[in-house]
Amino acid sequence: FTPLLPLELERARQARLTPTLGFAAEIEAWAAAGGGPWHLAIDTGMSRAGIPWREAGTIRDLVAAHRPEGAFTHFHSAELDDGSVAEQERRFEAALADIGKPDILVHTENSAASARAGKSRWDLLRPGIFLYGVGSGQSAAVQPEPVVHFRARIVEVRKLRDGDTVSYNATFRASGDMRIATLAAGYADGYPRALSGRGSAIVRGHTVPVAGRVTMDMIMLDVTAVECGTGDTATLLGVADGALLSVEQVAGRAEMSPYELLTGLRSRIERVYAEAPT
């Protein structure tokens, strides 16, 4: 859905990709590059990509000459009950009328709109982050199952005495005798450094706090109340032993969006893809 530069159009066509185009120059450049299926992007409030809905009539002849496969818009606040979705749909319908209401595929709903609105009146859905187990609030009509799990092994366990410190800048100080487990994962793997002293993990069914600063390759956990040892698994994101650390929970504690958290998980993490249970 990101606009393409003219020099990228031929590569997109050779790769059989379907570009999204909005302004006249983009449509003309696509046709000059050999054309093919494309979708018309109509901006109804994001001010990010696509032709503004007020200007849709200016490309009516181009749309007729180079018929798109579909047309769409994108909601800026689909997870909110603020009336903006209805307003953007009104603008979208006006834009479709201005280009002559061509008989093409029409789509608007992203994950939040799909989960909150129920049955769509358009032709297609764009579920997006919903497919990765991220919901759209408690008022959503549909809630996904968590599907992303981030786990790491405990590589060391040590005993602390009262006053001992943990990690950089000694932001964590032991209050009495404690046990600290070190995980072989850190912010270089995509675990947010912002979760230093505020994140948590699931170890043997217990939720335990992150102790001190998250470092590049290691995270320390306070496991004083949990019997665990080297080689045990800690779950930093997802489900383990009936406990849950959802994407929304973890992202919220880090003061970031669920999208930012998921796209920030680095390539050096080993991926294991599991089939859905039958």
C-alpha cells in the first residue's frame, strides 16, 4: 500500500505485484510501464497516501481509460468509537461517485474495523495484524487467539544478597536474598529496552519481573519465588502453562504499538511455525 516511485514500477510489474496508485502522474506512469492490475488509493483522512477524496473527480477520465481492479481507503481510528469510520466511509462513497462508480472491487476495513463492525458491506477485507493474534479492544465483536510466542532459555541462575545490583547503571538492587535468572535474549532480538524494570516473563507457570536494564543480548529475571534452573524456558510474549503475556499487554508496558513490537522482532530469533490444532 506504499506508493511506488516511477523507477520501481517496471520491477513491480515483472514481479506480478499489484500497486496502489492515486494521483494522475502515478496512473499514467503505470500505464506507460506496461500497465496491469492496480488499485485506486483514496485518502479520506489519513493524509498518508492516495488521492484526497475531494480531488477524486480530477482523475475520472484516467480511471475510465485505465480501469483499476479495485479502490480502497484506510481508516485512521477504526479502534475508536468516535464516529470517524462513518465519516471516512461517507467521504469514500462520495469519491467513488466522483469517479463514476466503476464496477470494481471495493475495500475499506482493516483489522480493527473488521473485528468491530461485523459483516462487511464491501467486497474485500484486510485483516492484517488480526492474523497475528492482536485484537481491537474488549468491545470488538471478534477476539483472536494469540499466535505469536517469544521464548528464551535460562542460561544462568545466581544468588544475590541484600544490596547486590543487577545490570547497567545498577537500577535494580536486591532487597534481601534473591535469585536472578539470565536469559539468552535482549534488545538485539527485538525485546524492547523500554521494558527494563517493567516487563515480565512466564517461567514454569509463574509470571516473574524483569530485573534491571534489558541489555543487548541478555535479560535478567527475578526468579526468587520460582524453582527453575539452567535450560528452562522463559516466555517473554505469548502463552505458557496457562498464563498469557499478550502482544497488547507487552506493547502497552513498553509504551509502543503492537505493530511496532511485532515488526521489531529481529531475524536472528529462530522461527518455529506450528500447525493449528485440528
